[in-house]
Amino acid sequence: SVRMVDRILSLGIVPIDARDPTHRGTPLGWTVFGSVHRRARGADYVSVVDRLVASGADIRARNGEGLTLVDMARGNVAVQEALRSRGAV
């Protein structure tokens, strides 16, 4: 949720582009992945993307397999459009 992201960001405990040790995904990458593969009813993934990018998340980051964020969002057109409008390729 956007409120949870705001809370985590306000605490400053997790670097905005921290990568998990297993899949090498960033918080933005996991948001994008979740928007396709773990889609929660009523979740506003575009707003979470906005918050993370506004906080400095790397919009051009790739996952551990080399996929772009737009590639990972295949299946969620709204998130793909949000990423592209913010500079993702």
C-alpha cells in the first residue's frame, strides 16, 4: 500500500535501490513484479511506482536476469505506461 511505502521511506531504514540477495530485485522492481504476478485487489501500483521514483528509485534498474522494469511489467499496461512516462525504457 502507498501508506506502507510512505512509512518505510520516512524511516529511511532501507536504501531506495537496495537489492534482495536472492533475486537482486529493488523495491521498485518488486512493485512492478507484484503488479503482474501478485496483483492484490484494490492495490494502486502506479501510485507506489510514483512514490518510489519521486524518492529517487532508479527507473532504469534491471533485475538479476537483466530484464527492464517495463519488461517485468508486461501484463500490466497501466504500470508500463507509468514507468515509460517517468523515463523507463
